[in-house]
Amino acid sequence: MDRDIHYIFTPIQEELLCFHKTTDTELINPALPYHRHDAYEIYLFLRGNAYMYLEQSCYKLVPGDLIIISPGEMHRCICIDNQMYERIGLNIKKSALERLSSGRSNLLACFESHPLGQNNLTRLSREQTVLYCRLADQLITCLGSEAYGQDLLTESYATRLLVFINTLYQSSTCSSNNLMPALVSHTMTYIKEHLAEAISSEQLEQEFHYSSKYISRLFREHTGLTVRSYIIDQRISLAKSHLSAGNSVAEACELSGFSDYANFIRSFTKITGISPGRYAKKNASLQE
């Protein structure tokens, strides 16, 4: 179909990671592809000229835009010039979110209350942005200190920040304009709906009445991925769901649209960093 380009999987080693970065020379490569983390991510945009691509949506960011991203959501941020680029990032594992939550206050709520790739954006006022920055900077200071009591203060500031984020998300009335070209969005939807079937360039041409070269070029321009890479990624994601549900490796291979078992094993291992058999065993042990 077109030359293979895989998305970037970026594992997060720490259970909790927070950073506040300002750069005046960074021009993020427009070819940087969609990627995922194995942790939840909260991204606050403060300065720059940037677009956030998230699944089938694209947003022109303005200062104070807060993006909520789950581990399963593919995303990328593209700076289109070398203006000062400032942002605050928070990556947190599910284990930490569950530990900091209570029976009354679920800190995962902001991630779980919207469909995949939809309603991820909340727009903060100037006052809310100032408070968010203050809490995040206090958390960053604690994370970098080994002084007495800093571990307790870290969890305290993290909890305050996450409560603030959930409160903002619940009260948000923000509606942002989705700038993703309809052809790219529709191609993504078509692929997701036909993963268990063979998907060819000819089928996409017949479905959308554009040449496969044009579809591929536009798709790669806005996702950083080839159409083929996106299909493989989505099939691997579906296979993970089947393995988690208790299906065998052979069943997951067939149900997720792979026609070649060896290629399935190779692709799964390359993208996830673990073989499907080991993934199934690891997932089963976590559920016991």
C-alpha cells in the first residue's frame, strides 16, 4: 500500500512524571508520527504556534488549553514555527491514580467519561491557568527533592492538581473546532470498522473516490503514519483486547484481521515490546 512507518510507543518509567518546559529553538518535525504512552497524560499548552492531533481530531491550540489523554489514545503535537513553545506535561500510571483516589472521588473520571478521541480538550481561564502552573511547579519541585517529607508532599500536590483537573473537566463547556480533514477522519473510521477484513488501496479508492496516492499523502501529512502502519497499529490494539478477554494467540490473530500468523507475532512484538503469548500471561496474572 505504502512504505511502512510505525508510530512511536513511549513507555513512561516513573509512576508519576511532571515537567514544565519552555523552548525557543524547538521546531517539532511535522513528520513526527502519532504515539502512545503506557500512562495517562495531561498536557497544558501555554505558549507557541501549535496543533494537537488526537485520534480523529485536530485542534489549533490557544494558551490555557488542557488536553486529557488516556494510554489508548494516539496523539501528537506539532509546532509550525520556532516561536517560544511552553507547556506543562503530567504523566501518571493507573496505579497512582487509583491509589490517590477515594471511594467518593475517582481521579480517573476525567479520562473515563468521554469516548476515545473525543471531548479531550478543556479551556482554562487566565486565573485557572495561573493556579494550575503554581500547583504543577510545586509538584515538580517535590519530585526533584529528597528532603524529609517530600514524598508526602508529592502525593499531596499531585492529588490537589488532579482534583483541580477533574473539577475543571466536569464544569467545562468548551467546544473546539475540529480541523482534521474529513477524508483522513473517514479513512480512520473505515479502517476501524473493517479491521477483521482485508483492506487494500483499491477498496479505499472505491469507498472515497480519491486515488490511493492522494489518500496516503493526506493521511501521512496529518498523522505522520502510512495507512498501512495505521492498519497494523489498530489490529494490534484489537488483538490486545482479544488476548485480554481470554482468547488464544491464534484466535486473537484471526479475529484482529491478520492473515499470516508469523507476521502477527512479529508485528505484535515489534510494536508492544512483548510477544502476544507473554502479553496474555502477564495480563492474566494481573487479573488474578
